[in-house]
Amino acid sequence: MKYGEEPTQPLRMAGAIIIGSALLYPFFGVAQPDSQYLIQYCLSCGPSSNNILQNAISIAHLSITRFFTPTNPGIEPTSWGVLIGLIESISGALLIAMFVFTLGRRATE
């Protein structure tokens, strides 16, 4: 798998985790912190709905922020979404460490 040898491998895996988590968050629960408004995918909405784009950007921002830090960027996962956030934060820390390790290994070769 070339972990520890090729720095692009952890970056590819990081991208896959960020995209996968962003797709899973609305199915398991994401909400605004101060309201009861749950963010979910709207399969019956028309393509001109601005709410879909705004929700998608918010969820992508949540996923990227969760990958790098365990803080909440304005929306937070609820119920089973918390588990996805936990897994994403742990895998983010491990993949960042692996990326730094591979860069250090490359520099010393």
C-alpha cells in the first residue's frame, strides 16, 4: 500500500474520508447548535433550491473542519453523526501524522 513511502497515499485517503463523511453526515444527523433545525438531504427539492447548496457547503465545511480539528464550525453532528465525527477526527490525526512521517522520511533519504 506504500504507506510510509509515498506522501500522496495519505492525502488520497484523507480526501476519501472527508468526502465520505460529508456524504454520511446528513443521513445520520447534523443540526444547527442553537436550533432544532436538522440538516438533511432533500431528494424531492427542485434543482433551483438555494437551501440545498447552502446545506452542502455547510456540511462540507463541517467535514473538513472535523478532519483537521475536533471542533464544531457552526453546525454539529447529532445522534449517530457524532460517531462519524469521532471516527473522522481520529483518522484525520493519524493520517496527518502519517503524512508528516512520509515527508520526513523522504527528506532524510
